[in-house]
Amino acid sequence: MNSTIHLGTEPKPLRIAPIVIKLGGALLDDPSANASFFVALAQFIQHNQNVVLVHGGGKPVDRHLELLGFKSEKRDGIRITPAEHMQEIAGVLAGQMNARLVGLLQSRGVNAVGLTLADGATTTARKTQKFGFDAGRVGEITGGDSSLIQTLLHNGCTPIFSSIGMDSAGQLLNINADEAAAAIARLVSARQLVLLTDVAGVKDNDGNIISSLDRAGVERLTQSGVITGGMIAKVRGALEASEQAGVATLVAGWNDANVLQTLNNAGSENFSGTLFLPLQQACNS
């Protein structure tokens, strides 16, 4: 069951629509070890107005829960989140990881602001109803208001959202970071959504990156065996993010030295990664 994002009262639109970038993969396993990427990211933010960052952090969460003796269970691609795990997960994502990312960017001249998805009522959420089982404190976004983001961007700040939300009772929720990034992109009418991960894009049978895909293309390549195994969930997740955000979504590798420099070229022939097209854009292309 897919939830619908209901936009709140919109402030005056920004002169330049934002780019929303989701950071993931091994980049977040040890951000300090990937300092060169954050130098490039800081330069990109300083030269491109209005960037919003969203992050998860699965591996650091796994390590923390293991140290505490908690058993982690994943099912249908999500982390089952018992109530007793939620505070610890929030401590890692909204605490350690978010503060570390803020520090890495502030030390490189970016006026970064660390946030949860619930801050300023940016998003509203509930326990997910997407699965036929109880996923615990896993959440899904149901609405939101872009006012806080718009205010921060108008004042030269870069919001960095952890994937922690809250329900109507103020209880913490663990939200998939790709879904969170897509919701933020829709709220701010982003000009582009970028999912940076360990995967450089979708490859064809010859090992070449496929430049763009829509839903029909994804299904065709899955049925023909080009997209297999764990890539199926990643690709379908990227397509759903694109359709939820209502904007073309670029999946690219953060360790590609040129990926940030070429973000503004997505839509031309000169960009890194695979561009996922929502239905409306696919029909018009």
C-alpha cells in the first residue's frame, strides 16, 4: 500500500530548485576514510545553490547493535525494528552519523545543519503498512511541509537529514533512506534526485552502464536476466524513488571521481550512472 505525500503550505519557491542527494553505501561506513569525496561534495555545494542531503547508515547500525548483543533481522529488504532497538538506531543515525557528516562539511566551509525528518514538521509519518508482517518501528512518510528546508536554503544553509522520523504520537520511526530522499525531493520540487551508493549504475550484458531506464525497461531487463539477484531490489527501489519524487533520479557511484562534476549534465549524454525516469517523463521523452 503506497502512501500519498500531501504537501503543506508552500513558502515562496526558491529561485533555483534544489538538488536532493542521498548518501549511502560504504561511504557512510567510515566517512572519515573517504575525505576526498567530502572535499568534492563541499565544493559542489558551494558552487551549486540549494543542495539537500539525506543519509542512512546500515553498516554502522549493524555494528552498534551487534556490540549490544541485539540480533538484527532483515526481511523483504528492510530492517525489522523492534521498539527496544529504535533508540539505539536513532542514536547512530541521528546522533553519531549525522553529527559526523555535519562536521565533515562544516570543516570544509559548508554551513551544514543536521536534522531528523520530523524537525520542523518537515515530514509526517506512520508505522509502515506496506508489508504483510509487523516490521516494528519501520515507518513510511505520509506528508510534509517544506517550510524549514526553504528557510534554511534561503539563508545559505545545507540541510542534512538522517532517515529518522516520528509518528503523530512523537514516537521514533526508522525510515528507508531512499524513500526519505524521494519524499524530500517531492516536497521541495527538486530539479534532480541523486542516489549515491556503491553501485555505479545498471550494467548491460557487455558491462556498460545503461544511461536511462523507465519501468518498462526495468521489467524487460529483469525478465531477460540482465538485472539479477540483489540488483533487482536496488533497481526497483530506484525506480520507485523516481516515481514517488516525480523527477528523474540518478543512481551513481560515490567513488566515481567525476560524478559530482557531472550531476548538472544529467539529461545530456555526459553524466555518470543510470537515470531512472518517472512515468510522465518517460512518456514525454
